[in-house]
Amino acid sequence: MTESQMYKEKSEDSLVLVVEFFNRPHETGRLSSVLLHLNHSIEMLLKSILLRHDYDVRKGNGHTIELGKCINVLCGGTQDDPGLNLLSEDEKITLEEIAGHRNEAMHGNSVIGEQLLYAYTRSGLSIIDSLLKEEFNESLNDHLPSRVLPISGAPLKHLDIIYEEETEKIQELLDQGARDAARARARAIEISNRTQEGDDDPPTDDELDTILDRIDSDDDFDSIFPGVSNLRFDVEGQGPTIKLKFTQSEGQPVHYVSDDEEVDDYVIGYREVNPFDRYSMGIYDLADKIEEKYEGPKEITRSKIWAIVRKLDVHGNEEYHRELNTPYSGMSDRYSHKAINRIIEAIESGEVDPQTAWETHGYN
């Protein structure tokens, strides 16, 4: 067995552990174990490929080169072997993000939400699969049974929804006074944000506190985390080895599948299977949330909120509203969390007055 094959075997061993830890029935050590073994699998595979191309992975002091060096060589190739250019720029950045989260899992304290962990794991496996095919004429199916691919049968939400939910969770923790927990979740997003902007230095607590203050002040997500604000998922292929990529570049957009459209069973992992994830509130839920959050002097009631919804034509904007078919009441008006901020901002800015809205747009 060659040294390249030995490295590849180590990569395959860690790959199995990634799947096992991701799907373990309890959370003990799950997050850090997935990140550690995913990063190790990637590093061993990259070094196996470099060795296969007669690239020396050991430095003069006997230590092997760092993962970052492996990524850079396989993204740009070398003067002697331009064919080593096996990674795209998007794949390079994704691997750097995974490495950044692994470093934090090993040495620090951050919390990655379940959907983001899912996304990083699946995108990491997609890159591994591409490299196996291109370099070894193999695939993930040669090393893992199809019943465990792609990592989990749970549907993956759209990236903007994932980040919206992460921000809401941070706000919830801040409201509860759990600032340390909020900081840990914000750190995970900021690590990704910095990687996208070419900065591999982790954020300090002071920098994270500034971010938390901005979240607490309802600053726009795009202005707080500009590096990740334009990210999206690109999906390629079908079946157990369907590929998921983070990308900032132009490419084929994710296909949003309608409820009536038939798709391959595996594609369900990439459709917005349940639009109630985005439009999670009925009108009473919306009104109650606004009553909880609004701290101004004007009287807010459910009936006035309904009048404001009509006054602002909330139903005319899919960012805030969508009519969905519910199992018990048929078609029903549903509202996103963005509708909460829209209405509160309209009240606080004087764009709308609750009492006047009720007089002009309420039910008599």
C-alpha cells in the first residue's frame, strides 16, 4: 500500500465516523465530533491526492503541511503540475469555512445551528465525492451505503431562512439574558462571514458584543454579515449523491418545487418542503408577537394589528405574507417574522397610526 493510499484510507475511516456522529441519537459530543472528523477526512483526502501527484506533504522539520496549504495548492495547481487545480474558488472557501468551524470546535466555543451543521456536512461530502470521482474514479457510494446518503433524509431549508432563524435564536437568547449563549451562536456566523471576506482571524468577544448589540437593535442582517448575505445553495445531480454547494458566484439557481410538481425522492432535501417554516404565524400569532415586542406608547390590539395589515397592504408582499393550504381550515393567511418588524417600524416611524388604521381599515 502506497503512502497516498494510506492517507486515503484514513479519509474513508473519518468519513464513516462523520455519518455515524451526525446521526447519533443524542447530542453528547455530536457537533464537535462531526466537524473534527469531517475536517480530518477532507485533509487526509487532499494529502492523498497531493502524494499521488508526487507533491511532498512533509516540511523540512518533519511535520506535514497544514490543511490551508493543501487547499491552496489544489485550488491553483503548481508550476510543475497545473492539473492539480481540482478545487473551484467556491469549494476552496467552503473548505476553509469547515476548517474554521473545526478550529473553533477544537479550541474555543461556538454553537452552530442544526441546519447550518447539516449544510456544512453535506457540502463537505459533495466536495469529497467530486474529488473521489475526478482523481480516483470512485464515488461516495463506493465507501458508504446509499441508505445513509446524503447524510440524512431531513429536508434542508433555504439559506436565507436558516440565517433568519439563527438571528431570531440569538435575539431570543439576548431577551432571556443569556448573552454568553448568544455570543457563541453569533461567533459561528461571524466565522463564516470572515472566511467569505478572506479573513481567517476569529472574532474577539468585544467584536461579537458589537454584533449582538446590532442584532438587538434590529439592524439589517446584510449589513451585519455582508460576507454571507449573498451566499446561496447550488444543487447538482440527483439520487443519493446529489451535490450541495455554497456559492457566491453566478450559476444555476436552486429550483423551488411546487406542491403539485413531482420530483425524485432525494430532491426533497433541497425543496422548501414546508412553507410554514417561513410563514409560521397566523394573524393572531402575528398580533401577539407584535404586542410582546412593541414598547411604544400607542395601544396595540389584535383588531388594530389586522387593520394595520390591511392599511400597509402586507398581503401584497410575499416577503411578509402568503396564503397557504392548511389541513383543517383550507386556505389561510400566513405571515413571516419579517412582517413583525415591518409593522412595528411603521408604527414607530409614524407611517401608520393604530387607531386611525382601525377607523379606516378595521371591520365595523
